[in-house]
Amino acid sequence: MDQILSQVALRLEQMNYSPSTKKTYVGMLRLFLGHFPSQDLRSLEEEQIRAFLVEACQGKSLSYQNQLINSIKYFYEQILKRPRTYYQIDRPRKEYRLPVVLSKREVGAILKQVRNRKHHAILSTIYASGLRISEVIRLKIKDVDSKRMVLVVRQGKGKKDRQVPLSKQLLQELRSYYLEYQPKDYLFEGETGGAYSKSSIQHIFRRAKKAVGIQKKATVHTLRHSYATHLLESGTDLRMIQVLLGHNSVKTTEIYTHVSHRYIQSVVSPFDTLSCGAKEENLYCK
């Protein structure tokens, strides 16, 4: 098993997959291989794979199910060089959930609660630039281009570089942070150097959210959702927001029109246009 997993890991690395995807695929395949320890994987029937998936995916999220299916498909198609039609696995129906969004007041309250200058600068950068947590921890000092007033986001999701506007207020905060902490390479470094950890940022956000009493199921990624929604509400073109977020398709960005109060509140309910309403003595219009 270890030899196969090493082969998969090497192949993923050669194809420039992200470390998180590599870790996920190897972990999922370890589960799959462990289920068939003494069988020739080349001779497995489709029904055997289906049976494994039914058992392994019980009670698991749709994301987990898709990751498991993708890892198995990758193994057969990329490692064993089987055609994509080797087996068919029914994908679970995708859940449609609107992103959680914080109001500007709520974002301000969270940031005000964070007193540590580095912690404040990290959360401010995420919100001010709409970054993913994986993108903010990879920022280098050289990525802050104060002359052109842009922040360079390198190798974001899908291995794509992009640029986002650098807020003047954020630049002032980053300069104050830099003078106090003197990072060497990464913009935000841990105590012993190197990139700051995701878990530390998540802990900072959770603690601040709890302290200000926000009940929404918000995470660090909610700051990115809030950035996009607030841009839309201020009149920024949807296509521009797509570019700033690094989305492949504008259809992905369109979800923010479903949570923007600017779009929702502009719709007049047909109830408001009735000639009589519930306050009339006779409930029914005559």
C-alpha cells in the first residue's frame, strides 16, 4: 500500500497539485486501499467500488463524498491509466447553500475586538482584499506593491496569479505592522519564521466573533464573502468582482446577488401593491 500511495503522491506533485489536495487524495486512497488489502485493484468490479462508497460515505458530507470519488477516479485514470468509462459512480446531488455574510458593522466590531497588531492586520488584509486564508498566509513582503497600489496574489486557487487593489487604509496598517514585527520573507510570519498557520488565524477569528456576540455561523472565509457582497452593494460590476475574487466563471460570483440586501430590498413585494391590506376591517378586497 505504501508504495502505491508514494507513487500517487509523486504523481500529484509532478502535476502541480496543491499540498492540501495531495494530502486529501492520499488520505482517501489509503482508506480505499485498506478496504481491499488482498485484492488486485485492476480487477475490481464496478459494484465492488459502489458498495465501498455506500459504506464509506454514510453520514459524511457531500464534500467528503466528492473528494473520495475524485481520489478513486484519479487513481484509476491517472495511475492505472484506465479510461474514464472504466466505471460510473453516481455523484451526490450538490447542496445549494447561500454564503454567510457579515454586515459592515459586524466586520468592524470583529476587527475592533482584535487588539494584537499582527492579528488585526491579518484579518484586515483578508477582508480588505477578499483573500482566501490560504492566499493570505502565502503573501510575501514583495507582494505589497505600494507604488501601483495593488496586492499581488500568487498561485491562488487553480494555480492562478491575480492582482487586487491595495486599500490606502490597509497600506497604512501594514506599514505600522511591519515596523513593529519586521517580517523577513512572508508578510505574516509565525513566531519561529515561515508562513503563519491557518489554524491560528481561525482561532483569532472565532475568539473575536464570540467576544462581540455574533451568532452567525461565520468563519474566516466569511470575510471574503462579505468583501464580495459589500462591493456588489456599493455598485461594483459583477464581472469586476469575479476578477478580483479569481473565479473562473461569473456564475460562481452571481451567488452574491442572492445575499446582497441592495438587490433583495430593491424588489417590491406584490403585497405592497394591493389596493387593500390586512389592516382593513374587511380582509377581502371588494
